[in-house]
Amino acid sequence: MLNYSRTEENYIKAIYHLEAGKDSVSTNDLAESLQTKPASITDMLKKLKKKKLVSYQAYYGCRLTLEGKQLALMIIRRHRLWEYFLSQKLDFSWDEVHDVAEELEHVSSEKLINKLDAYLGFPRFDPHGDPIPDEKGAIANDKLISLNNQPENKPCIVSKIGNQSVSILEMLEQKNIAIKTRLEIIKKYPFDGSMEVKVGRSRTTILTKELAHNIFIKEV
Amino acid sequence: MLNYSRTEENYIKAIYHLEAGKDSVSTNDLAESLQTKPASITDMLKKLKKKKLVSYQAYYGCRLTLEGKQLALMIIRRHRLWEYFLSQKLDFSWDEVHDVAEELEHVSSEKLINKLDAYLGFPRFDPHGDPIPDEKGAIANDKLISLNNQPENKPCIVSKIGNQSVSILEMLEQKNIAIKTRLEIIKKYPFDGSMEVKVGRSRTTILTKELAHNIFIKEV
DNA sequence: ATAATTTTTTAGATTTGTCTAAATTTTTTT
DNA sequence: AAAAAAATTTAGACAAATCTAAAAAATTAT
């Protein structure tokens, strides 16, 4: 994987996100998303085509090539790992992480990112519940709902744990929470984001927002 | 503190380092240090002068203004904190940290840097023994020699501890090592960088390279 | 103190990513 | 299917940071 400019990376990332669903991305949509003019988009698309990151035909929009998609996944990987780091280690709140991660994602040392990944315990979802691509670009295909976003008195089932660190797993084990455990929020405390939760059919326990944020659920 | 381009920041940092000792920095020295041509230096110095970061007079070199110096200290703070992070948390070796930190130092969120500082335990020296400026730009004026660089059988005195984290302080306390303790390396083990050290006059103990690296000494 | 050398600056060109305004192509409307 | 509207591209210009080549100033040598 070669080195690309910050601007090129931002284009690739934007195309990746816009491409979802549609079968090609229009110049205007890209201009809107990147806060720039359509003429600039055209220029850059020609350049990215020459570098084989996108397929592009005048007047018919663009798509990422395989190589472009792989690059996009690496940028997203960096972004989400940094978000995870900021939120988990530096105690940023979830709405503050995005802008800083937007900067950090362009530091492209592979060694840095892989070591950061390991240091964080190979988390599979970022603080917003979006999946983090692994070293090879493999990515879970669904966005998860965190327990934090679940209302009171609606039973749900644990489907994923957001991080594989020993500390979280040991805590969950002690609280008898695992994949497929049935949970129901009894009461949320807005003051500190903590909540009382019924585990299975009988026992209840208190979860902090940090812990609840790493418990991803499906509604029943 | 306003926002400056990556290039401007690199100029400011280079001037700061070249300025030490001399009373002005020449165009040629800067060109050498930044691997660029003297003509480019002249252009940029005019620009930095307009922004009041340097004082510059044609044919007579430049100096940082107070504002420029403050900016330089912030860039150096970022650089050294990231170096510390890479070495201490991500397990980079000391000769690998520089290049990555060179990238990370340009991410300019103050909140990020201050939180990183706190997370690392407000370290005062980076992995090379260079002092880390604090939030206000205050900086210890001496580079320290780490115990790692001390030869065998030469007594020395502990003068600083490189980081104030509870974990390191508790470890040092247990080993009876504090400021002004007399140490002498009995044997170094190149395999893992650990060493056997005489503490005071009698007791000996084993120190890992990670620990020894945070013990800064004066020769006796 | 004049000549030779070195250092520094100026002038004009280049690259990257952007812009505006005009031209072209596609899409929508009637 | 022609006219109108919308989307896209082209052409030419600009700012940032750089370059080369030539000119100017400062320094060193004789």
C-alpha cells in the first residue's frame, strides 16, 4: 500500500461512505460531502483514476476499485481505532472523538496502527458501535446498538462485546453477562449514565455507562 | 495560539533547535536542516515574519519571537509526549519512535495533548532523556543521562525520575531507589537489556531496561 | 582596499488542490 | 422530441510551498 496525500485519503473515504447502497457516486454528492466545488471533484477523480483507486467515466460518476476499497478500509480502521483510544483511554466523550480522529487517521504508519490495535485489545467496534476493520481490512457488516441506547423496560439479548480486553471480560463474567444473555434495563440514572439492569430472569446489577457502551444488543 | 501549517511548524521547530547557543540562525543552516534550498527558506522566513513568529532581516538570519518560541515549545511538547507514548505504551523501541512522532506532533488539538499528558502520568522526560515542556511551555533545562547509558562499575547518583506514575514510584520505593540514591551497575545483560545494580552500599537488585530508562543519573 | 568567494535574495517557473465562469452533456418537463 | 433545468466538465486563474538560475550583498583572502 503506497502513500497518499491527506486530500486523496479524504476523497477515498468519502466515496466509500457514499457508495454504500448506490452503484455509483455522483460528482455533486461528493462535492456536498467534501464541502468543495464540483469542478474540484472532477479534477481529483481524474487523478485518482490515474492512480487506479477509482473507476471513473465522465458524466457517470465513480466507484472505488478493489485497491481503493482496501485503502478506504485502512483509513476507516485508523479512524475508528483512534476513536476507541480517545474514548477508552483518554476519557473523551463519544461526541468529542470524531474531529480529533479525523486528524489522527492520516498518520499512516502501519506499525503504529497494528500496535495500537493490540494495545487496545483488538476492539471490534468503535465508540459509536461501528465495526473496526482488522489488519487485512475484514469488517463486520452490521452496526451494533449499544446497551446505552436501549430504553427502560425493553428486554434485549447480548449479541457482541465491543472489546476483548481481559478487564472487561472478567467484569462481565462476574456479572454473569455473556453473549445471548437476556438483559432488561430497569432504571437509567442520567446523572452519571449508569443503569440498573436485570440479568436473565432474576438477578439485577448496576452497569456504568462505560461498561454498557461495550455491550451491544439485539432487541427481542 | 492560532493554527499553523505543518510546514510552518517544521520551520519553527528547526529554528528553535538551531538557535540554541547562537544568537541568530542562518538561511543556509536552515536549508541544510530542512533538506530544502536556501531560496525556499527566504520565502518562508518572510511569511513567518509577517505572522510575527520570527524576527528576520535580509542577509542577517532570523530568531524566534516570544510567540514563535512558545509555539516551538508546544510542538516539542507534542513530539516528546508522543515519543513517550509510543515507547511506554505501544512498546516501540527508542530508535523507532522519532519518525512516527514527527507525524503525530502536527495534530494540534490542545485537549488531546493535555489529556495524553495526564494519561501518561505527566512524564517530564522523553525516551531519549530530553525534557518535555509542560502545558505552559516550561521546560527543564538539562538533558538527562538515563541509567541505561551508564557503563558497568561506575557509581552514580539518581537525579530525576522520568515519570510520575504510581506504578513506577511504587516499584522504585520497593527497591529502595529514590532521588540521591547511589547506584552502581554490576552487570548488564545485553539479551534483554536488564542489569544487576548495587543500591546504596550493600543491597543489589535487577532492573529491566524499561525501568532503568526512567532512572536518570549524574555521575559521581 | 580590491578581488574572489560564499551566502543570501530575487525573479520566474512548477506542483497540488482549489476556485469561478463558461461550455457541454444528461435529465426532466412539457 | 424539443425546450428547460440540472449536473458535469473544461479552461484559465490562484495560493502555498517549492525549485532553478541569475543578481546582489556580505565575508574572506590577498
